[in-house]
Amino acid sequence: MQLELPDPDVTARKWATRTRALANRAVCDDQEMALTVAAVQFDSAAQFLEHGDAEKARDALRVASNYADSEEASAPRIAEAARTLLAAIPA
């Protein structure tokens, strides 16, 4: 199932900002690092989408999801956002 998002690149940037905000409030260094990596991957996905490289954007979103879902980050909503964006990118 593919979802319709108005601008996946804009949505990815918004989630990058939200993830960075969580990283700034992290309770430990490991959590901060995992969330920062996820945020960078959201930004990368947005940039790849702007340049029309859907495959690299999907790869970046998979990484964002994995890091957000990790025990260190403990951010299931961020991981779900990455998976939702991933589903919205045309194959």
C-alpha cells in the first residue's frame, strides 16, 4: 500500500527537526547518538528525494527507522514515521 503525502521531502525534513529536538533532550549519550543518526538520515532522504533518487531515499529511511527503533534511541514514533515515509515513496 502506498500512501499519498503532499511533499515527502518536506515531511522528511520536519521529522529530522523533531528527531533532533528529541536528541537534544536525550537522557544518555547513546540515545543522543542514535537519534542524531536518525535525524541525519531523514535529512539525507529529503535531499535524495529533491534530486529524484528514490532508491537512496528509501535506504536512508530504512536506516532512520532502524536507529529510531533501536534500544538506545527508544523512539518508536520516529521509527513509524520513517516507515510511513518509506511506504509513501513510489517504487
